[in-house]
Amino acid sequence: MNLDETFLTTLRGLGTLIHAKKHDCLYNRAHRDNYVYCLEDGLCALHSISASGKERIYQYFLPGDFVGFIPAYRPYYPDDTFYAFSITAKSACTLYQIPYPVFINFMETHPEFYRCLFEATVTHYDNALKHCYTLQDGDNFISLCQALIELAEYDTTEYRIHKDFSYSEIASYLGIHTITVTRMMGRLKEMGIIAKSGHFTIILDMDRLSRISRGEV
């Protein structure tokens, strides 16, 4: 969910431009940094790692997203549940880093910003809810189509999937095997719905992809 560009411009001016490496932790309950981020370039994810080392991804953040603002409002929880969750850079990222007090002060002095933040929250919640349903009851092929639509970025003339969404990354998001993703992506290519262009996957037929994602044959 991209925020209004006017607000983003102002928030950038309140922050410090930083560069995060792939796998850098931006937020973790056990190592709190107390920053909100405007993601300029790269890919981040809200995820957890089980005791056995298995990763579960709940939410991706794409360029233009506002990352880590919920902990600014709810810094403490009654139990240790949220120690399991982290926000991590899944690729090299460029971000504007805004301290919590600066962000909260901006909110208090710009009440019109609440609507943008509310819309961002609802979008993230909606995506996470659909994703949880997909993991439990979804058809793998339909789930993949839904994920491609959710994660696609519009770049001037075309929809494309961020270059850091490898098949193994998508497989981790969907909770299926990488070979299964490879096979289904090959099927979409044969159908003329997607194609490779350099390091990117391009969506050639968004209308047809959307129909499949709704279960329409």
C-alpha cells in the first residue's frame, strides 16, 4: 500500500536515508531499534522462524510502503508472543529511518495523515488475512496467481514481479515446495500470462491472471 506522495515527501525529510543489506533485521521485539521506515527500494518481509528453522512469511513490503509503524503505537505486549516476529530485509534495501518520537509527533500535528495510515493498515491486514486463508484452504495454482497479483508492481507500462522474488522465496511465502512453484510458473508461461524479462517476471495478461485468481476458468 503506497502512501500519498505528499506525506511521503514530508516523512522522508524527517528521516535519515540508510541502506540495509539482505537479511538485516529492521525490527525484532528482542532487539528493538524504535524506528519507522519509508521503503524506497528493495523488498522487506514480516516473518518468523520456527525452532526447527522453518521460515513463515506473513507480509511483504514493497517500494513505497511504510514499514514498522504498528510497534510505535503498541510497544509492549502482555506476553512474549511477538518476540517470534521480525521485519527483515529480503534484498538490499534503501529506506528512510524515522525515530518513533519524531513519527508520533508528526501524527499528532498532522491528523489528516491518519486516513493514509488507516488505509495502509487495512490493506496490509486484508493481504495477510487472504494469505492465511490461502495457506490453509487454497488451491496451489490459484494461490500462486493471487500472490503474483498482490506482489506485482506497475512500472510505467507493465506489471512486474520484484527481481528478488525467486521461486524459492515465493514457495516459502505460499508454504509449498520450490519445484511446485517452478512447475506452476512454467504453466503460466505456456498460457502466455507471464514472461521473463531479464531478472524480472512480467505479467502479460493481468485480466486473465485475475480471473484465475478468482477461480474462474
